[in-house]
Amino acid sequence: MHLFGATAALTAAALWATASLLFARLGGRTGALPLNVLKCVIGLALSVLTLVLVDGQMWPELPGSSGAWLLGSALIGLTLGDT
């Protein structure tokens, strides 16, 4: 169990590097907008899958306007920040 953190870190680094290589190749073939839309769709799908597996629901209960702030932040970060 003591190697869980190190394994998670190495896996994350390997996935990050692989994704960078794939998006670099795709970026040469397509424009920035389709690539960003693809990244947003993949990110949303993986986030929903993670929430369902971990919490048993597609969207967690958030207090007050936290959900709107979370969605707004993701939208700005993934669209404007990556363009």
C-alpha cells in the first residue's frame, strides 16, 4: 500500500506524456477549435465516469452556487485558457 502514491504519480506522468504526444499529432492535422472541443468532450466523459465509479452518481450535491462556479470555471479554463 505504501507504493500507491508513487504508482499513481508515475501513471499520471505517463498518461500526461502520452496525451501530449497524441494532441501534438492531432494539432498538426486539425485546428485549435476542434481539438479543444475534443479535449472538453473527453474530459467531461472521464469526469462523469469517475464520479459514477467513486460516488455512485453523475453529479455530486454541491452547496449553494458552487456547481455554477465549478461549471463556469471549467468552461473558461478549457475554452479560453487552451485556445
